[in-house]
Amino acid sequence: MPSATPHIISPFDICMFAHNSLTNDGRSFKQAASLAAAGWRVALVGVTIGGEDLPAVETRDGYQIIRVKTRLLAKRLPGTWGKLLRLALAVPRAALQLRRTRARVYQANDFTGLLVVALAGIWRRPVVYDSRELFFDRWPKGVHYPLKYPLYALRPLEGVLARRAAAVITVSRPIAERMAQKLRIPQPALVLNAVDIRQTGTAHAIFPADGRRWFVHTGSLLGGRHLAELVAALAHLPPDVALALLGDGPLRPALEEQVRALGVNDRLLFVPPVPVMDIAPTIAQAGCAAVLTTPHITNNYFALPNKFFEALAAGLPLVYSPIPEVERLAREYGLGAVCDPDDPRSIAGAVMQVLEPEANARCRENALKAREILNWEQEEKKLTGLYRRMMG
């Protein structure tokens, strides 16, 4: 458990910055813990903009978490615009905190992190850019988002700053290739966001053991994940097949209404979000996992989503969308069945294919073999190796 610390111990060897409140940032936590275990003094700096009551400083797994707080206008301006304003107000304080760590190397997580690190004016020290997504390619064409076009004005800046970075890392091979092409940089190093299977948690929810066969989806209930089609697939599956959605989000009311309209609400289980370490033990009760990512959004098409690694950690067969990297790995290791994520009947057919006992046993065995290769223990070697080369 995290424990509060009374003060910040500086200077640090490595300072990482993330533009979130550092409550459930699994990749940052894994990276910081691995770098600390390798012997470096690590600070992980974040920004609290949602009014959460979180400690300003705490120690976790050998590294320090430092949160920059801003409570201005928290009540008067709720929602997205309020958070954006508070983030803007927090940037100068975050930049000052970064300088105060006096780190030998800085790591900027995502483009927003890279921007804050640049504003902190610390380019005399090496900067690592960890791009976890294609920041400017996250919206489908035609979708109205007020900030999309103002943000596009910053797109050339990513290339300028990435070319100044000492190293760039990312989370999938297709994203690395696209970044190299679009930003005119050497191909970024791959550090996959795999699960640390050395850390085992406990199941946070028990799926009803009434003879049902479960399939599961992990992650926030957001657009771009074919959740409506996944729920609609229940109408094309036998009555003993049920779906568990692990996570929460703005689409939950619409999904609840949909499942009532279909008359299958007794076959859908909503499971509240659980700690990262407990996801695999919780979903291991299912027969397979859905990894449905829309190919209609550029970032999603090139991604290798967290839910892929969560399913592997649980030893589950996959029902997956034909996006390049998921399909490549699923075929290479024999992990499950592909489907058309826009077609509920196709999803249902793939679910039945991998729930068939012989196929299920074969895919489970393959998933367990794959997770011995695609796990954080292997990925942290790449990360610590990169830092060793950089820091001498």
C-alpha cells in the first residue's frame, strides 16, 4: 500500500511526467517501479485537476509520486472545460515541479507530457518521449469535438519536440512505423504495455456459477470499442452464454437500455473497475475475452490495446477485430477467432467458435504460452536497457 512521505527527496535520477492524477496509470506505475528496482531514484509527477483528495507526495514501490494540485474553479466549472482550464492553470506549477526534481533524465508521457516538459525548459538534460497513442489521430472522421481543430494546430510541434528527444518509445509496431514516417524520426523503440504476471491479485467479482458460459470485455465503456455490437451479439447466442463488462463509463446507461430492449438483461453483468493487478484474476472466470477495437479511428487501428494483454495474463482465448497488430499476434500464437466488429452475428459466431471445448482448451494453452513471452518482465528489460545506455 502507498505510504505518505513528509517531503520530496531530490535530486532524482529519473523524473517522469504524466498529465493525470496518478491513481490508475498502470504503465507509468510499472515503468517507475522497474526503473526504481534497477537502482535509480525515480520521481513520477502528475497533475490533480478533478478535485480529488489525494496526497501531494507519496512513496510507492521504491519511487516517489508527486502531485501538482489545482482546486481553482473546481465547483464552478465542472466537466471537460473546467478540467481543461484547471490543467492550463496547473502547467506552470507542473513545469516548476519538474525543474525542482533536478533529474538527470526526464520522461514525458504522451504529447501533453512532452509539451509540459518542453515548457519547463529542461532540454539540457536528456528527454525520453513515451508516446502511448497517436495523439492527433484519436477521433473518427466527421465527429464534432470542439477542441479537435485547435489541437491540430499543435500537430507540427510534436515532430519538432520528438526530434529533440534523446529517445522515443511507444506501444505497438504499427504506431512506431507511423511515427517514424509522420514525425521524421528514427523508428521508436517498442516497450509493449504488457501485464506484469509476477504480481498476482485477487478476483474482485465472482461471476454467477450457474452453468453459464461467460465472455468478457475489459476497459472503460467508451465509444470506438463496439460495445453496442458486443451487447447485440447476446441476441444471437444461446441462452447459457453471458457477457461481463469490466469497467465503467459514459456508455453504461445506453448499454443498460439496449440490453433491456433486447430482453437479455439477465445475461449482462456490469463489474465496476478493479485495480490493475486484479483484472486478470477477475476475468479468468470467463471462457474468452473480446478485444474489439474499431478500425475506423486511425489510432485504434494501429494500436495494441491493454485488453489484449489482460486477456493473455488471464490465459483467455480471444475474439478480436482484424486490426493489424492484434491480428498478427493472435494468428502467430493461435489465440482465438477474428470477427467483423460491426456485425453482432459475426461476433456471436466467433464467440461460439472459441467456446467450443476443444478449441477453447487449445487456445487457452496457446495464451498461457504467449504470456510467457508477452509480459512486463520481458518489456522492462528493454526499458532499463534504454536508460542504462542513456545514463552510462
